[in-house]
Amino acid sequence: MTPMLLSFVLALATVAEQPQNQNSGPNVAASHSGGDVQQLKPVKPEDPVITVSGICSEHPAKAGDSAACKTIVTREQFERLMAALKLAGQPVPASGFRQFAQAYVDLLAFEEAARPAGTASSPEFRDLMDLIRLRTLSEMHRRNLQAKYRAPSAEDIDAYYRQHTANFIDIHLRRILIPRRNASVADQEKYQSEALRVANELRERAAKGEDVDQLQKQGYASLGLSAPPATDLGNRRITNLVADVRDEILALTAGGVSKVEQESYSFVIYKVDGKTVLAEESVKDEIVREISRQRLESALKEITSGVHPEFNEQYFPSPPSLPASPNSSASSPPGPAQAPRR
């Protein structure tokens, strides 16, 4: 197979994924006729699976001799192509082999048609093939590294669990949230001062064991606010909490209450209802993914860290830097996995 065809086939490998039947594929040894199953002779590796008449595999056809030309693809050649596509991250299901084979034949026909024009020997074609080669090598090496780091040892998993036990603590968390602003109040500064006083009072009462739901309702009523949000945040992992309060909440024991946190839009008090250390076996898959991710990231960084390009600034001017917004961090909404900021 010529490099040109292989590169085109790699780009073409977009056969739709279909549910695979265990008995489907090009090497099926049975056919159905009238309800009877007829056994077929198995296809050997050297047997042709595609025979293309009218295209010469070795030399261009002479005028009037195109009908005598044939290109033959054996089972071994075809399956090597399928294996290459799979390695390149573009696997073709067995149910799509025939559809892909027809697309491959079409590419052979286009190659034959393009040959007289000399496209394959043009500088543009060579440059494009070089870029495709680099991209394909890069992707294949990346996938090799992914396979290399996919399965860390049991010892590595256990060591990671012991070193990061805090990440596997399930915390049942409740929260009292008092808005720092009230659109219905003219004097926002006075309102915020009163809201902070109320939040501090609720925090002291929560620390003494009073019910968090009732405290938040009372706080809202005293500030003329309505519809307080739910206080129960459910079980949260420490890694999914807002970074500003993560260490404080981790240090709290069951029943413990945080200080009043001044977050972007609210005064917030967190209460820990309980903590559970998750068993290593229950988080094993998560640990495997994290170790694999870290090792792959380190390997990829090592590849590029020793390469230091110098760009001609006259030809490649640096993009203008955007001015940082002074309130960008405060106005950004929290990620979906974090304890919400208000």
C-alpha cells in the first residue's frame, strides 16, 4: 500500500460505529439459506479479500490495457490496515469492514486518476504528507504511552491511597447562607453590616448545636429575606470543596462549625455532620485513573520540556495580552463539582 493511500485511508476512517455481532465480520464461516446453515471454507491470510479490476498495483496501465490490470488485497494486508487504524485511534467495527473496503477501493480509483497529473510528486503533496506523518507518529506515541501507564501496580495504588487519604474522606456537609446584598434595600452598606452581624450570631448558635435549618430561616426573616435555600449539601469529597475553605473543613470534626466565610455573594457558615473514610477498594478505579493521568502528563511534559524554539518576532508577533479583570475570580461561577459559592 502506498503512503499516499494509507494517509488518505487514515483520514477517511469515519465508518459509523455499529453494534457488533459476535458472528459478524469478513471471516464468517456460515451463510443462511432457507433456514439451513452452510459451512464456508475459512479465509486464509494469503487469500484475496479485495480484487480490483482496472487498477494496476505495480505499474500504470498502458493504453487499452486497463482491463487486464488488477490490484489484490489479501486478508493479511486488510487486517494489518485495520490494526493500524485501531492503533491510530480510528477503529473500524467488523460490521463496517465491507463499507470501509468499498471506500478503500474508491481511493484506489482516485489515486489512479490522479497519477497522470503528477500530484503525488508535487511539493505540496510531499509537504502535506510530512505533516500527516508527524501528526500520526505523535498520536501513535501518545497512545503507546497511554497503554504503558494504563495499569499501575497494586503497590502503587496502595501507596497513592495512603499518601492521599484525605482526598477520600466523604464529608456530610450543611451550610447556612446569608446573602451579602439585598436588592430591595437602598443602603447596601448598612444591610451588609447587619447581614454580617446576623451571620456571626447564627454561627455561634450553630456551634452550640442548634438546628441549622431553623437558624437559616430565622436569619432570613430578621433580614427581611424570603425563600432560604436548602442547607443540606449532601456528601462532598474534600477535593470538590471550594479551595478557600477546604483545609478548614477538613480540620473540623463531626458537629464542628466553620468561621463565617465571606464569599463572593454571601456570608457562609459550614457545619460538618459527619465524616467517612472511603475504603481503598471503593476508590480503586479513581486512583488508577489519577495515577495514569499523572504519569502520562509527566511523560508528555518530558518530551517537550527539552525543546526550546526561538520564533522570529517580526514574522510571529506575540499576541497582545488581555488586561486582567480585577473581579474575575470573584465573579466566576463555581465548577459543578464544588460546594457552591453564593
